[in-house]
Amino acid sequence: MRISDLPFPGSTQAEHRPVFDPQVEADGYRWWYLDAVSDDRQYAITVIAFIGSVFSPYYRWARARGPTPAQNHCAVNIAIYGRPGKRWAMTERSASALNCSRDSICVGPSSLRWMGDHLSFELDEITVPIPSRIRGQIRLYPESRNDLQFMLDNRGMHHWQPIFPRARVEINLCKPGLKWRGDAYFDSNHGAAPLEDDFIGWHWSRASTPENGTTLVYDRNLVQQGRRCLGVHFDRHGSASAFQPCAETRLPATSIWRIERAARNSPQQRLGDRVETLEDTPFYARSLLSIEQQGQAQTAVHESLSMTRFKQSWVRLLLPFKMPRRGGNQPALHGREA
């Protein structure tokens, strides 16, 4: 099917695999995102590699002085949920710690590498606020691929590509000792301007099963365009079709920082009652939602972002405690390894 025939205004074609050496404009960004949930639903993980760390206070402060190379603000973010407890790592690094090729990206001691049939993650990061090491491997095997990327704003400054709408993942971490398999998803976002220039916030979700494919909803609140909601379904072969998401369902605000959450689903899905909060921060929430489709229970990964909250000065002053900045390539660990 030709791109012009697809019901996605502004969609363009890209490669159906990750490419790690694209041009990233000054003040812009590109990130590659993985989320995965274990088959027994006891564990979850997200890994995000950033060139131009969009939520970095250091990047924002540098841009205030003039155009800033995105490559001087890169990071690998890892969040682990479930036993033995939540762990978070996100160390920002300078351009000297970044090494990119078409098939790989290395940020300090961590890397992502496309191996032809799977994506390999080699991770070695230090957690905050209590220092401990996250070290080990992830292997991601795509079960469906997509070569469409979608324009997210009316200026054409921000784009999103669900590269692998559905995948299988193998987690093998020696620190902490974790080994599991599960359902996974991998995408990439890129833009030529800071997120706060064009977004007030968003709600995003993905739900996948082998039988029903992957359903994605990107509900954006734009500075110039107001609310815009994109619903796209990928079947198990990766073929995309648009749908009109259902009316918004308000979810409980997060308990600590009171981030407002809302969800939309496809007409074939029914939202359940369970909302499990994984991440509760001053401007961002990550959750697991229960969904039922054709009598089958699903777990949806959901996120809510408030750029209005992010832009407040008190939030930026808190962020260095969650994302320290280092200039070198090697992780530093102060105190006992855990």
C-alpha cells in the first residue's frame, strides 16, 4: 500500500529496523525506547537511549544560552520494576562518551546494537539515589516490524516510529540478579525542537497479544493545536490500520505528585479497574493498566506526561538528583555494590 493511501496524515516512510547514526539537530533530540513486561506479570523494565536528553535540566540550561548540540547531552535510562524492588539509573554524559554507527549506539559503558535479527543491549549503569549497579544483557527479538513514522505536531517538528510494535525479550542481568522473558515493544522518537515548545502534555499506551497484535494510542495536548489523538493498530504481521479511539476515561491521579492520568482504548477493548503505578515523578507517570479484548485479559503499558509541570523551576532543581551528569565513559560507584 502506498503511503498516500494510508489514513495517517503526515506519515512518512522509514526503515523497519533501528538506525543509530541519524543527524540530530542542535536543540533537538532522538531517543530509542524499549518497554517489556514479564510473562508472569511480576516484572517490568524500560530502557531509553537518548541523544539530546529531552528532560535534562542541563540541556535546558545550556539551550538558554544559545543553540546547543544534542550530542553533548546523551544518556541511557534504565528503570526496573518488581522484585527485588524498583531501580532507576540515568547518568547524562557529554559528546565524548557517545559513539554511533548505523548499527549501534554506545553511551558511556552501555550500548544498543542491531544484530540483523535481534537487538542486543549491553548495560552497565549506576542507580540513584542509592548507588548500586545495573549490569547485564537484554536481547529483543521482533515479531512484527513497521516502517511508518508519524508526525506528532502541526509544525512537523516531532515524529514517532513504532519500529517493533510487538517483540519478545530475554532479560539476563547479573546485577541485580534477574532473568526472565516477556512481551516487549520498541520505538523511536525524534524532533528538531524541545518538547516544551510544542507539547503541553500527553497520554500514551500500548497493549499487545500474539492473537490481537498491538494497539497504540498517542493522545497529545499541543500548544498550537489543542488535543489530537492518534490510534493505530498493528496486526501480528505489522500491517497498520487507523482507528478512532474511544472517549477519554479519567484515571486516578498518582498518589505522590498528583499527575493527572487518562486513557483511551479501541472500540474492541474494555478498560479494566486495575491501575498499577510504576513511576510517580513530579511531571511524569508510568503505569500498567488492565484491558480486556475479545474475552482475553491484557496488560497495557501507559504513560502520562505534563510539560506544564516540567517547565516549573522547582522541578528542574530536583532533576539532578535523578539524573546526575558525568563527563567520562566509565560508571562510578561510591559505596558498596548491590
